[in-house]
Amino acid sequence: MAHPAAGDSEYVELYNANTSAIDLSGWQIDDAPGGAHPYTLPGGTSIPARGHLLVTRTFGLNNGGDTVRL
């Protein structure tokens, strides 16, 4: 969500299509190269099998369109 309603935070939703959990501890979420500072996921962050992870914060995404990379 690059352009949330006033007062709401940006967010990125990740989906794990695998049949086992994925540990994302230390992975980073960032926009396109040269964009905002990457956000490092804290230790213990995982996505359960066929589950979702919602990361809510200000990423600095462009409101007209941007790239998100993990």
C-alpha cells in the first residue's frame, strides 16, 4: 500500500506459498535501488506455511508507483 488514507501507514504484505514456514530474520525490505533506507526484519520474523506477513511502517514508497524488493 504505497498511498494509504491520511493518517494510515504504508504496508507490504508478503505471502508464503510453501508448505513449510520461512524464517525472514535479518532479511530486508526496500524500494527500488537508490530509494529509501532498507528496513531489516527483526529476529524471529517468520511466515507460516501458506500464511501472510504484514509489515507496517513508512517505507518511502512513491505514490505514483514503485518497486518493493525483499
